Amino acid sequence: MRGYIVINGYLQLKDLPMQVSQLQAAGKVFGLELIAIRHDELCMDFDGLQNKLRQENIVFAIYYDKDLYLALLMEKCGIRLFN
């Protein structure tokens, strides 16, 4: 099963890469492939986002951002979000 870890594209925190790698390692134990992606890489229209998610076979996302509209759009595309 594949999922995204959505992070803020502009936030520069020194601990964030470590947190992302820890989540990826924990997910691997359970057979999950977690892909880190910046939120600004997902900012597109509904059809574009839905096609990207479908092509990459993404079924859920761990959402580390505060962009409410992107979160709502991802949920409308059928992606389950976890905060």
C-alpha cells in the first residue's frame, strides 16, 4: 500500500527530515511505502490531482501541512488523510 507524507513546501525545520524518515521506516515494517512530497507539488486542479494520485496508486496520506483547501481537495479525490 502506498501513501504520501505531505509536508509544507516552505517550512525549513531541522527535525522534519528525521521525522519523515522515521515514519517511512515505521511504515516499511508494516508493508507501507510512504513517499514524502511537498504540498506545493500537489497544488493543481481536481482532475490533475486525481490523475496524479491514481497514477501513483496513492490511497492515504499523513498530512503534515496546514493547507485546509488542499486537504479537502485530497479527501474529495478519495484519499484518506491522517493528521
